[in-house]
Amino acid sequence: MSTVIQQAFTSMTSNAKIADLKRDTVTLSPSSSLTTDHGVLVSDTDNWLRASDGNTIGPALLEDQIAREKIHRFDHERIPERVVHARGAGAHGYFRAFENSPASKYTYAPVLTDSSRTTPVFVRFSTVQGSRGSADTVRDVRGFAVKMYTDEGNWDIVGNNIPVFFIQDAIKFPDIIHAVKPEPHNEVPQGQSAHNSFWDFVGLQPETAHMTCWVMSDRAIPRSYRMMQGFGVNTYTLINSSGERFFVKFHWQPELGVHSLVWDEALKIAGQDPDFHRKDLEEAINNGAPPKWTLAIQIIAEKDEHNFEFDILDATKVWPIELVPLQEIGEMVLNKTVDEYFSETEQVAFCTSHVVPGIGFSDDPLLQGRNFSYFDTQITRLGINWEQLPINRPVCPVLNFQRDGQHQSRINACPVNYWPNRKGIAPPVPVEKAGYQDLPQKVAGIKQRVRSPKFQEHFNQAQTFVNSLSLHERAHLVSAFSFELSHCDDPVVYKTYTQLLNNIDFDLTKEVASNVGGLMPDTPARPNHGKKAAGLSQLDFTPKQPTIKSRRIAILVADGFNSSDVTVMKTVLKAGGAVPFIIAPRRGKISTSSGGEGVFADHHFEGQRSTMYDALYIPGGNELFGKTLRQNGRVVHWIAEAFAHCKAIAGIGEGSKTIAFSISRYVAEVSFSSGDSSTIVTSYGVTTAGSYSLKSAATDALNIASGGDKGFISNFAFEISKHRCYERELDGLTSKVAY
């Protein structure tokens, strides 16, 4: 990166938190010299000091402080990993409230109401079950934790990409996590829930039914962190300037829509590129496509708390948006990658109890326990002074009389460390001067271990979720349940769960039971109410304008390709924000059909797979070019696999013939272009043409749209913008392909 570009990039991404981190950032260069931790210049870091006559090696000497320090520091580099959410990736950015945001009716928190503010944020995405070394694309809940460095203190929204949770009461948290984690006798499996312990627990704990349906849906295998929603999960409260209290839920809505991998693809990427999601996040930011989310809130007035058939404090329930509409109040943008993973992404720590004036808690029993647990676990992992770590410290002044403890780094130049004190130092701040307000609330009850009657219903919303899925999403749900339960080898487990599943949907249960050998029901355990709701299917979040921004496009070439077919395609795709890659028989220069210098291939066919790309394009070329591709089994597999994963595919001339050759051997339903005609044919997400006309090239520069008059690349881009062509799957085409 040139100095000018770097300065421009730094200017765009700088904020109060980035500036704060600069205090602890050490920039290294070739002119930097190697020293010990106590500052002494090191003359030799390759050889331990030893007693040697020069001809024999001789014993190492313990007096070598430089060597001992180097080894000791290495031995203590690791810290305890998170019990859950150990595998993660993070990025910096900012949040800005919208002008005329409705939030001011419900809260006086400036971070949500002052549109002139730009609040620094750090976001950490994660999986839940697996260890730090597990794969990114496993079936799992994704953590979506946001730390806002506001002028009033740090505010953490510690959520997931699924709006509900498995349990209602925090006392069950150790049980659900023990159950989903690898089994204790053999530490298997890693990074997945497909085992006896998990399904035994959820089969015996009906309150998990709703969340389990979400985790078996496509939501648990996101295409990208950038293409998933985030939810605060718990019910919080907002307080306005009139002293009125409102219940609130927080939603992050992605600019790019909500999209997922297909299961076969997720399994393969876990082995082919275990870091797929973290690399995807970094690639998007570095390529000028910063991820964006709109923050929306759902609001229930305190007086309306009990006006619903469900308890609004139950974390296993959503608030249907038909009953409690979403109100958009701001936007978050992630525009800077981390400088060092450990110091930022690994050491960042979130607490649900970290709120700012104008935001408060509810009696949500899961939230109450999280408020205790999160603070406690950070102490275990990072020490009592974890909030002094650079990534965790606020950008506003911090002053109190908490003292000492391991790793205390703050020097308090003050003769008193208590309140009240004779000097009047650091007095509490009244509410009217921006001190935190705990709104008075009348509380009365009998001390007992009990849940209210509305907390006893567990299946209505699970039924609504299943009913609201599209046809392909429902098919994926059946497959996911079947895959997971097939990995349970105790008949009691999979038979018990199919019994519980029959409370949700009779037909779903029969399909799953048939696949896994579960108990086949004769009648529903309870009738399906047949209700559907908006905001549950991923299709409800299609972007308003078709976009190919940040989509990875593989362009397959070989010697003899048509240079203009590649040049025009790359130019138009880049203009739309997509990221094209050249894939060829070898990394290096690939010659054109005219014998010109050609292009430099980014990867070779065996070095990558179709799973790592959103779409596939093969240009035209001479006969040798086409023959080279069609005789390469890996190329044929690239095309067949991309087709089976429902991805957009396009080809011109010899490229079109190669695609037809690779797909027609399995399915006859797909139509292709014929001969050298420039007529554009799009069939089941496959766009082909015999040649590429100048008229088409001119049209392609204009829009992303479908139709033969819209241009070849415009048609291809439109298919990419749809994410996948699931009609292939629904019509049975993908099941015919060997991939």
C-alpha cells in the first residue's frame, strides 16, 4: 500500500477509539532494533550461550538471560480461551444514529439519538461450540457482539445471529453448554452439535424447541458474517427524558441481505478453508466493501408488558414484527481490520451489564444471569483489571476508587482512595447531571423457584417459524435434523427427539423419523396452528436493490482464452463491487487466443474449489482452450459442484460448451445457447451465449437485470444477486449431480 493511499485510508477509518489504541501500538520497520523485554539490545537471537571449544556443541548455560526470557515468554503466551465463543473474528468501525430517529421518544441515550455523533465500535463475530482452532463454517449459532465506545461509557450489545435462545433461565446455561460441547469421555465432536449429549438434552427440555429449529435452519450456516442478522436476544429497557420506561429488543439488519451456504458446501469449506469467514470479513473491508448494518428496535410500553400471549421477558420467544414493528434508528459500518488478533479480537471482552444512561435492564431471567456471568468469566480469562486493556478501555474519562489487583496499569496520583474523602475528589454524579439512572420500580413477590404460566408454553412460535420458511428452507431443515440425529448412535436419543418434534409439525416429524429411524407418529402430538409470520424466512431480507457487492467470482481460463471476454467481464464486475479471481491450470501467465501476453492467474484449479466462490464464469476461446477445459476432470467438477450448490454460472462460446458438457451429463432440463449466436439464454441460473456482442457490452455497463435485452453480464449479475438458484434443488436437478 502506497504512503498516499495509506494516509487516505487512515483518515477514513480513524476515530476516537483508533486514536486511543495508538497509544499502545508499536509500529515496526526495518530500522527497528531487537531488544529484550527490559530494553537491552540483542546481538544474537539464534544461538544459546554455551560452553564450547568451537569444535563441539557444549552445554547450554542458564546464565543466558536473553535465551531464558525468550523461552519463558513463549511458554506463557496462551491465556484461557473462552468457554463459549472461542472461535472469533473482529473488526473496527462506527455507529451513527439517523437524523430524526424515533429513538428519542424512548431514550435519552445520546448514542441512539444524536445524529451528529460518530461512535467508535468494535464487533466480534464467533461460533459457540468449537474451540479456537475449530472451523468457521460449522453448523452453529454465531455470536454477534458489539462494543460501542460512547462518550458516556462503553455499551455492549452481546448477541447472536439468532433472535432466541435455548433456555429461559440462566441457571440452565451450564447444562446446555455441557450438552452441546464435545462429550466428556472422548472430547468428540469438535465444532458441531451432531452427537448424543446435545440431542439428549434438547429432547428432554421442551423450552429448547424453538431455538433448535433456528439452529437446524440455514441461519446456522451463514455465507458470511456480513450476510447475517444480529440480535440482542434479551429484553432490555429504555428510559426517556420524561422518566418513562420501555421494553426494547435490538436488531442488526445487514445491507447485503441474509444468505447462507448449502450444507454440502459448509462441510467442504470446513476442510478446504477453515478460516473462510474471517478471511471473507478482511477481504471485504480491504476491497472497499465495508460491511453495513441498520440498527432497528422493537418497543413495548411498560403498561403493555402483559398484553401478549407470550411473556415478553422469555428469551425463547421472538416479538412478532406484525405485533411489534421494527423501527430503524441508525447504521453501523465496519471499515478497519485489526492490527493484531490477540491484542484486539482475543482480548476484547463483552458484558451484557455494560449499558449507558438511558438504557437499562429488564427482569428477563436469562439476562439477569448473563449480567453476573459475563463479568465473572472475564475476570477468570483476563484478570480483574481486564477493562484497562487497550481494546476494552473506554474513550471517556474513567475515575473511581477500585484499586490494585493483578496487572494494574493505571497510576492514580491521588492521596485518597475512598469516598467520602476530605478533598471532595471524585464525588458521585447526580442523575440530573448525567449520572446513571436506575428507574424506580415496585417489586413484590414470594421468594420461590418458579416460572410464570406463560413461560410454560414452548411450541407455538416453533410452529410459526417452520410454517414461515420457504420451500427450499424447509427442505434444508429436514436435511439438517436428519443429518444431526443420524450421528446419534443411542436409539433412546433419536427416538425421544422425534417424539418431541411431533409437537411442532407432523409432516416434518415423519420425514425426519423416516430418515433416522425415529418413532414414526400416527397423529400429531399437537395440531399445527398454521400461522406464518414475516421476518423469519431469509427471503424476507432480500436487498431492496439487486447487488453483487463483495461477491467472489471465479473466472476459469486456460491458454487460448478470449482476452476481451475476460477484460470486459472483470471491468463490469469490479464496477459492481464484485471481486473476480482468475483460476487456471497453473498460477502464472495464461496466453490468449491471439497469442498475446494474457492474464496472470491468481490460483490453479487444484489450489481452489468452487465452494470458495459465489459464482463461476468461463469465457470464450479457441478450440484448444475448450478442449483443455473439457478434458480436465477438476474443471468439470468445478462446474458440476457449483451447479449442485445452486450458484450462478455463465459462459460464452467454448465456455458455454464446457458448461453444457459438464452439466448435461447429469441433467437434461437446463437449456444452453447454440452455435455462435449472441442470443442470451438463462436457464436455472446458468447464463450462456455463443458469442459476446458489442451491443451486449454497452448494455452491461448500465444495470443488474434479467432478460435477453439487458446484456450478457447484466443477466449473469442478476443471477449472482439472487445468491442461489434454489429452483434447481426444488425441481430435483441437484440430486442428480455427482459432486
